[in-house]
Amino acid sequence: MNRTVFERRRARYLEKIGSDDVAILASAPSTPRNRDVHFPYRQDSDFYYLTGFPEPDSVAVFLPGRKKGQFVLFCREFDRDKAIWEGNHAGLKGARKQYGADEAHPIEEIDRIMPDLLADRRRLHCGLGRRPEFDRQLLEWVNKVKSRSRAGVQAPEEFVDMDRVLHEMRLIKESEELKALRRAAEISSQAHRRAMQVCRPGMYEYQIEAEIQHEFMRHGARSPAYPTIVAGGLNACVLHYTENKDPLREGDLLLIDAGAEYEYYAADITRTFPVNGKFTSAQKSLYELVLEAQLAAIEKVRPGNHWNEPHEAAVKVLTKGLVKLGLLEGRPSRLIKKEAYKDFYMHRTGHWLGMDVHDAGDYKIDDKWRELQPGMVLTVEPGLYIGKHCKQVSKRWRGIGIRIEDDVLVTETGCEVLTDAVPKRVDEIESLMSVGNDTL
Ligand code: GLY
Ligand code: MN
Ligand code: MN
């Protein structure tokens, strides 16, 4: 993303927090995987949103109204040896020139410099509770300022959760963000189509995962936005199944929940389809019920509706349908009140989507579901999971897990489904699966 995007965001953020306050954000830690190997580094989303700075060992300080500079960045100094072994890094000069910091200091100097920056600021915005060791450091800096009170220096007297201001900004997507989200959705859609086309009984779940990963990577999405779920048969009833190690069996369904991360933005798509390309009648009945629930939920995504309306619509359709198919007994309105559907549908219908797959932003304001507004992006993902232990239902339904998930942008007039390039109607799926995969 262009540097001006981050500058514009910082200017808005500084204005929102106001000149009495200060905000401090730490970069994500680099996490060891085993011995001296680390997981691929991914910057913290809040940190990246305001700085565009991709390196670990950095701390950003935002000081509205400060004459000497409002954006101070602590980071690693340039080190020639490190550049040879590990690659280029910005250094102090790069932090200023490439990333627009007004001041840049070596991270090692932070304890010495920070108390001066905090002096006479009333409130400190930070991600309190996210990383205990960083919280401790914050307290130490504040205590250092306090110890100078006899010299007339005031220390911050209030800690404010960053989420208040920053996460509200992140909730409404800018045009550059929508561009990245659309691309993530496009790449992920192609990956799901590929999975449908290559899937055959006898393949292993990890082989399908490899096809998905291949499609992500060849389009420049180097990582999934979350661990890919490739769950055949009963495995689909484990909501966070990621082992992806079993063979795919003739007659089973396959649930795939996979989304690429593209330039820090996530897609999150689930499709469920028959391993052999043809739904059985029991699978089709449940599948079409989930699809009806999903379409009813998407219908409720429009400005002015509240956050929970899509969920309520999905629950209504699912409960009525479960009664009709004989999996539940009783009056739908009573069953909804008793939450009887939770035996088969135990999660909610969606979440915000953005830089994080479960993105930042409150769902309630003053204890009321918030209204949907243009620029918000959410998932719509109802499902049904009939585990093998569901002895209360006929055997024909057991071992079936289904979820259908799309990414949806709230527009001025309604909504736009960003992931509709992946088929989800029964006839569309069966038709795509019947086409040979020679071109892949
Ligand atoms: N893939 C994570 C989710 O659907 O929420
Ligand atoms: Mn999701
Ligand atoms: Mn998902």
C-alpha cells in the first residue's frame, strides 16, 4: 500500500485522540518455532495499519500536537551483517525516509527516551492486556515520569484501551483496503474452485490443502489468513479441524474453510461438496437448508439493519427446516427461544473481516447490537453439524457437517458478496465437479 495511505490514517488517528493524549503500539514479537527456527514473521495488524512498518523489535509512539514530530518510531538500527544474513531492513534513516517517521531511535534507547515523550500527557492509549511483558514496560515508563513530579512533570493518569478509537477506524474499510480484500477474495475463490475440480475419492485431505496452497501462492498470497480446514466426512463436525490427514471417502462430504491473506488482508470462505461430485439425497436436503439460511442471512446485510439480524434470519430458517426434516420436534418459535438448534448449529453466523480474519470492531454499542454501515465487511457462515453421537436423529443424517461461508461488503444500498465466484448451488457444484481438471 502506498505510503500516503498510512500518513492519512495517522493524521486521522492523531486528530481523534487529541493533543492531551499519547498512544503507544508495539510490533508483533517474532515467535520461535523450534530451536533456532522462527515462524514466518507477520506484523501486528494495529501496528501495521498506522505505520506500514513490517519489522519486529519496533515501537511506535503517536504524540498529537508535538512540535518536534508527532510520529516517533523505535526500531532496529541498520546492521550490515544482518543485511547479509537476513536481508534488508529499514534502519533509522529508512524509518524516516521510507516510512515517514518524524523521529527514529534505536530500540535499545527506548527506556531512556520514552519518559520524556510521556511527560505531561494526560491519557495513554495502548493495547492493554495483549502482552503482559509490554504492559509491565509501560508501567515502568509511567512510574519514571511520576518520579519527576517534584520537578512539576505530570505523568499520564489514565490508560485507555486502543480499541476504542483505532478499531472503530479499522471497522470501516477504505478504498485501498477494499482493493486488497477483493483480491484476497478472488484468489481464495480460485483456490476453492480448484479444490472442487481436483477432488476425487481416495485422495488425502492434505493433498487438497496442497492444491489450495498452490493457488494462493501462485497469485502472491504467501500465507493463508488462518489454518486451512480440509475436513472429510465426520471431520467436518470438528469446527476447528486442521489436522487434514485423513483419506477422502466415496459418499462423504468435504468441508473446506480456507482463505488467503493478500497484502495483510484476509478472505474467509467455506464450501462443502461431495467427494465424488454428487450429493446423496440426505446430504442434499441438509445442504439446501444451510444454503437457504445463508441466502436469508445475506439478504439482511444492509445499512441500518443491526449486527444480529443476519444471525436471527439464519437461525429461523435452520430451525424451521430442521423441524420439516424431522431432526427437531416442536413449534419453531419455541425451539428458537429454547435454542434447540444449538445441538446442530453451535456457532454464530459471522464476524468482521479485514486485516485479521476475526477482525477488529465492537459488535454492540451501549449493550445494543450495532447498526451495519457502508464499508463494513463481514462473513456470513451458517452451518449444520450432525455428529455421530447425535443419537436423537435418524441415522441417515449422522456424520454430516456442512458450512457455507461468504465475505460480504455492506454498500450504500445493500451488500455485495465478494466471494460469489465459488459455486454454492447444488447444480453449480455438481456441474463444476464434473468438468475434467486437465487445465489445472
Ligand atoms: N475460518 C475461521 C472462521 O470461519 O471464523
Ligand atoms: Mn469465518
Ligand atoms: Mn471460515
